[in-house]
Amino acid sequence: MSSAFDSVCSTMSTPTNGYRPRILHVLGTPNWAGAQKAVLSFITHQEMHLYDHIVLFILADTGNGLERFIQHGISSKFCLAQFNHLKLLPSYRLNRWVRLRLVSLFPYRLAHLIHRYKISLVHSHVVAYLKEQAQASVTISKRPWIFTAQSLYGLRQTPANLPKRIASIISKSPARLTGVSEAALASWIQQADFPPEKCSVIPNGVEVTKFRTTAEQRKQWRTKHCFPENALIFGSTGRLAPEKGYDVLIDAAAMLLKEGLPIFVVIAGDGPLHQHLNTRIVELGIQNNVYLIGFQENVQALLAGLDVFVLPSFSEGLSLSLLEACVSGLPCIATAVGGTVELLGNGRGKLITPGSPQELAAAMESLMTPLVRRELAANSLNISQSYSIESVAQKYRELYEQLLN
């Protein structure tokens, strides 16, 4: 049994004694997705150098984002909450009983890790096993705790009474609820009696100067990927998953191409729907104009090569990909869901109804005129300072100070 414990509470380095308060950031998997990007962005900012940061993954021990944290000197650890991949015993019933038993011990294993690494504050960024995270952090370990809602409550399969349990814990302890957008926060506080003074919005942030693009970068990317300099390219970045709505974008592109409009669509990212979307592209006969280009290491270079950014999601807390596109100076089309409305409202972008390829196609066609694109791009740039990584890191630093003091 001890070997099973060691396999899921493993570390990549030994504990060290340090004088700085140590923050444990709890994430789901090491895959390079929105939450992982957002966390790495603010914990590596100079505002956060007052603290030691450790990231903990509780849903998987492999992923394409793990190396990113290592490259930035961030210690990565694992304490898996689920054990479906383990085959401890030959009997199915015994194996299932052991897995369930180990899951029930997750709060105590997490608390053990908190004590072992002398964690000063726990910051949870994933809703999975949230009650158990709170139990380990607050009830067992007596540590200050923050939960940041990265998405709208109810997007995932979560227990109906979870908000009430979390509200009770936060009201009775040094803990806080934050949301990456007003919509993300509201999706929680509307479900239970959270103390208003313990709830706030701290958005995701981007490094503004990093995503400023130039005409030369645009030319380089288009030359590298064999696109004509004057081609009109719509693009998107994100996980190829059902909630991202990429099938809607593909259908909208097919409508425009059927009308003879000279457009290209580039979708960057990996995920479970890759084969399904690729098959759909082939079925529609648009494979010469619509491309799935996989995971892109250099998102900035990709954005430099686009003319319009499209986010057809069915649900969003606050899309980091959309933020990066806005800061890059791209005109943006997105569905009116969650924090996207806060970001692109008041004329900063084109908002459409989710799930409507007809409406998306009409919005895309309206941006085929260069003048219209320039006007919309100028409006989107106005959001830059509100969502700068400097502002976000400062807000988290202040929140950490409040709880630790």
C-alpha cells in the first residue's frame, strides 16, 4: 500500500528551508491550457518574488505543460486524487474498493504534503475535488486558502451542494473566493451565501509588451506557412474540446467558402476532437482553406500572422487566448458567454450567439473590409492595461499579504 501512496504523492525535488512564505498552487493536469498559462504568468512576475511557489497537479502526472514550469524554476509535485489507472490487485472488487478508499484519503495525503513542504497558503485553481482541497487546506492543515473560479460553475459535473459547502468553509476561516471574471464569480455566489467581503474578481492577465506584433512578424509567419501576403486569415487557439465550439467555426467557414469568399481558417491546439474536426473538414471539402495546425509553442508568432481572431466557445470564464488576441491588436469575434461579454462589450469586439454558424459566418463576412478590421482592432487594444499581468500579480500579492498577515 505504501508504494501506491508514493506513486501518487511524488515530487521532483526535496524540501528546502526558505525564509519566504511558500504558496501551493493546485491545478488539475500538467497540460498546457488556460489555467496553467494564467498561473505561470502571474507567479513568475516580479511582484510574486516575495514568495516561493510550488504547483501541485491532482488529476494527472504527465502533460505537455510540465516542462514550462520546470524551465521557469517552479517546483512541480503530484498528489493524484483518482486512481483509475492503478492495478493494485487481481480482483476487480478488491481493486475498486482500494481505489475508492485511496480517494477518500486524498484530503489527508494532501494535508501531509502541505505540512511536509511547509506551505504557508494554498491557492486552488481547479474545481475537481474542491471540497477535499478545502478540507486538507483549512480543516486539517489550518492554512489560509483561496479558490479561484477559472470557469463558470456547472460547466463540469460538480455536486449540487458544493457551493454551499465552500461558502461555509470560507465564511468561517481565513479564506477567499475569487473569479477571473464577474460572470465566473457570479456563477458561484448565486448558488450560496458567500460573505461579500471575501469575494472578488481578479482577472487573468497577459504580458502586454510580449504580444505586440509587427508587420515583419506577420510576413515571416505567412512565408513560413506558405500563405499569400494578402490572404485573409481567421484563426483561433485553444483545446479541441466540445465546449470550444470549433465545429461551429468550421461550418461557418464552409458557408463563406461556398459563396466564393477568399478566406482561410487556422485552428491551433490539440484535444479529443482533433480527428472528428479533421473528418468534418474533409467531408465539407474545405481542407485547402481550413487547417488544424496542432499545438503551437509560439502563440505570439501565430497571432501576428492572423487578420481576425475567432472564439466560438459555448462557455468561458475569461479566455486567456482571447486576451492575448486583443493585446496583439487583432479584431475579435466571440460568443456572448461568461467573461467574454465583459471583455468585448461596448464595441470592443463582435459578440455572437453560441452555436450559430450562420451568425458567425455573417460576423466573419462583415470583417472582410480592412477599414472595419482596423476600427475594431483599435477598440480591442483599449483593454490592455486592465488585464496586464502587472495589475493581476499586484492584486494577488495584496491578497496573499492580507491572508498571511
